[in-house]
Amino acid sequence: METTEHDRPDLAASPWLGPLDLWLLAEGRHLRPWQKLGAHLAREQGHEGTVFAVWAPHAEAVSVVGDFNAWDPARDPMARVGESGIWQAFVRNAAAGALYKFAVVDVHGHLSLRTDPYARATEGPPGLAARVCAPAAWRPHRLHARPEGGRPIAIYEVHAGSWKRPGGHIPDWDWLARELPPYVAQLGFTHIELLPVAEHPFYGSWGYQCTNLYAPAARYGSPDALRRFIDAAHAHGLGVILDWVPGHFPRDGHALARFDGTALYEYEDPREGVHRDWDTLIYNFARPQVRNFLIGNALYWVEEFGFDGLRFDAVASMLYRDYSRPAGEWIPNARGGRENLEAISFLQEVNRTLHEQAPGVLTIAEESTAFPHVSRSPEEGGLGFDAKWNMGWMHDTLRYFALDPVHRRWHHDALTFAMMYAYSERFVLPLSHDEVVHGKGSLLNKMAGDPWQRRANLRALLGLMYAFPGRKLLFMGAELATPREWNHDTELDWGLLNQADHAGVQRLVHDLCHLLRELPALFVQDDTPEGFAWIEANDAAHSVYSFLRWGTRPDEVLAVVCNLTPVVRHDWRIGVPQAGTWVERLNTDSAHYAGSNVGNFGRLEAEPIPMHGHPWSVKLTLPPLGVLWLGPEKPLPS
């Protein structure tokens, strides 16, 4: 009988997994572990086939099963590679596109069929097998740089399966490539952010319960189809951000949970290893091979697919050992504290690695606590992110806009408080998918008042958001002013655009995005106190707010005035920093946006009447539930 490759006694010395690879994998320092583990087309002794490699250190035996060997665990056993805990086999009949699993006899002697943790493609639900993936023919180049350069950033957050549904079906990447980037680019956004795209058998998890972190979800098409989508977005000048889930994984028996009969990827103790909110398992951030799996995965999406950034999901749940746990049901760290020191170290390492290996990549944290220095470098004691979601701003602002205007005077500081900490981090202002699901209602229905007031409030919210310091993020459908909350099983309510009130909100979002790009005052000093100054922050009695946004030149200035009551206010004077004509750059109450068209005929002359600490002032008519942006018509003389 012919000796096969997995019977060779010198397999540990195979050039496929060399001594350096084994050492780096054991230390958790292999930058690109996906190039060595998983399934890779290869040639051995003149025969074409696939090399399979999997880490299962406590397994009693592992074999490859698939459609190439009738799913028979006896046909293609794997051999241990030294003391690494890695099993490897070369299988001649396994070609590109073949379906496979690992048959793992665990430490207890139980046999289970497992999906490859490093699978780069899967067959997709309801099937659970991995698919041998040919090397990528090309890799999209990344597009956008990190935010320190003062770039305008406006992100359109998308769930790929429910933006539009051609013929009532979930779209694939090739269809989305033709439809989504042109739409988002025309509106003026700078980035598309995709909810998680890694394989997730439960569609209703929206991708947040990933079973195959290296495999793009097959329901949307092949890995190359995802690359074509990213290329299409880049061709329209759009960066693409991936929502990434490094904090937890589901309990599905075919995936990572107790992979070799032990808590291999997760913590053993449920007080550390079980996420109570989602009944998922928490990655063991102290284990080098698990850190390597995750850090490699972050780099994989950036290098192999051309993603321009990663948004890290649920960072707060990673940082604290007592997250969502009552007293006595969590284990303190080695210093006796509540912080997860291993997770903190992991986040610093993954950010450092991404920024070293992929200069210009953008990393964003969804972090909902006051954990310090999230967006400072690890060298400065920070976590290394480029930006952090401003959850405090989001909650305070939505709570304010839900109030009947008659009560807003008592909650005036809900909109001013964010400036108390605005420069503690580099922030993203998120109106995300999380705010329009699970009974929370749509953005429109969060607004107070009758139907007209709700629409006016929504327009005012958007006008205030785009003027406020911080990068912008809107979940798909906000631009339609949809009255129902998001449902992942149906497409957005596109028919609403036949109604003037809803089309007006879409036009407003278009103009806000384009003005954000055009006006340096709105972005170049987002992260420095010099970019913002209150004109009047304390007029609670009238619920009026006014402030200045500054660029880096004296003529790069914008005055923003918000009247958040339904009362038109005449002869309202605010101080401005320079003489001349001030132009209405935006009026959220304009008839163009289906408002009541109260305004100032597009322009005002500054008068030499000192006000609010400025030598000049303008007298305004403030529209009801409206936001005005005013800018000087001409630059100051040099």
C-alpha cells in the first residue's frame, strides 16, 4: 500500500508548516496565520490536492471529511505536527470548491464534525461545511486614511441583506456592487460601514454571532464577489468599514465551542467565559493562539479584501470582567480589579499591529463607558483606536428630542453636556442600527410631537448632528424618515420617497453630507477646542442654542443656531466674529426639505452691535424646530 503524506514521520519538518511557523503560532505572534492554518491548495510529490491544518491540542484524533471522501472519518486521518497541538494532512482529491469538515475525537473520546476555524469560505446555511478556497486572484487596494489628517467622515451603516431586496430576495455582492455604492456616493457619504459579513448561520443575529470569522457569509456570494463589491465602492470614492466581532462567539456545536473537548477558544470558568446578555462565549484573550486567531483575522480582512477600517463591536463588554454581572458572579483580575487586563492588552496589540502592517487603516471602538484613552496610542497608555463611538452624545440627544418642546427648557443641558468631554477622545456621532430595533422605534418615531413636528424635529436633529464636533454615522433608512423600525427580513421603505415629506429628508441628508465635505469648519478641528465656541449655551427658557465652528483660517467659520421649539422667533440677535454679509448655508426648515420655509431670505448683514463677546451681530428669524447654518459670504481680507 502506498504511503500517504499524513503517514510520513518527517511531517513536522514539512515546509508547509516550518519550525518558525510553529514557534510563531505557539507564541501567538504569527502575523498571517490564515496562510498556514485552514485549507490551502498545494502540490505534494507531483500530486495536486489540499493541505489541511487545524489547532486542536487536546484531541485524541482528527481527520478530514468531505465530499471528496464520502464524509468518511477513516479515509484521511491527520497527523500531529510535533508538540504544537496542530494536526495536518495532505489530501489529493480535495480540489478548489470541495466541501469539508474536521472529524474531531475530543479529549473525552467523543466524535464531532467541526467547521474549520480558519475556513476562508463556507457552503452557507443551512449547510455547515467549509469550502476549499482558491487563492484570491487580486486584492482591492485600501482607499481612505486615518482621521488625524482632518478628513470629513460621514458613514452610511448598512445591513447587506435588507437595504434592498431585488425580487424579494436577499441580494448578493455583485448586485449590491451595482446599486449601493452609487447611491451612497450620490448622497455624499464618505464611507460605507457593513454590519458583520463573516459567516453566521443565524441570519437574525445580523452577523454578530459569527461561527467562521475568516469566511465571508456565503448567502451574499463568494469571497471574490465581496472583493468586487469593495472595488466598486472604492471606484466611487467610498471607503468601506467592516463591523468586526472580536469579543464573543456563539455556542453552535459545529464551530468553536469546546472545539477539542476543552475550553480552547473560550475561558473555562463561565464567570469569565459566558456573555450573559447574548448567551455567547467570550474569547480567552490570555491564550496566545486565540489572540493570534483574532489579530490575524483583523489583518486578514484589511489585507485580503481591502477594507479601509474596522469598527470593533461591544468593546465595553471586553474591557470589564463584571460587565453585565452582579456582585459575586465575576472573577477579579490579578490585581483585584474589574478590568480585563488580557482584553486591554489584546486591543492594544491588534491596533498596533493593524497600524504597523496597514498604515492608514481606520479603527473605531463601540465603547459605551468612560474607559480612559480609548483613542490614544498604546505608547500613551491608550487602547490605540482612531476613534470611539460617542454613546453619551447619542443617548442624551435622542432623549432630548423625544421630549415635548414645552419640557425641553428643564433638560437644556442634555445638548450642552457633550462639550464637557468632547476632546477627551476622537469621537464618532452614531445614530446606528442599535437605536431602531427591539421596540425602540425608528428615528422619526422617537421624535416628539404631531407628524409635522416629528419630521421637523428629525431634520433639526440631523442639522445639529452634522454641525456638532465628531465624525457622523447614520444607519440606512434614516434618510427616508421611515416611520417603522428596522426589520432585517424586509427591505427599506423605498416607496416613501414618493411623498414630499420623506423625499425632503433625503435631500437634507444629501446636502448635509456635501456641505460637510465643502466646509472645513465642520471637520478640520473636530478634535481640538479651537474648532468650537459657544455663542450662547444657556438660553434654556427659549430652548435656543448657538455656537461657532472654526477651521484653521479666520474665514473658515460657521455660525449654527438651533431653535428647538415650534415657535417662530423674530428679531433674534446673535454675535458673530466678523463684518459683512452672512449667508444661510443651511436651513432645515426650508421648503426644499418640506419644511415651512421660515428663514432670512438667504443672507443677512452683520451690524456693528457687540453681542456675545463679538464686535458684530446679526438679527435673525429663527424657524420653528429648525437649525440654521450661517457663513461669511466673502473671506476676510488678508
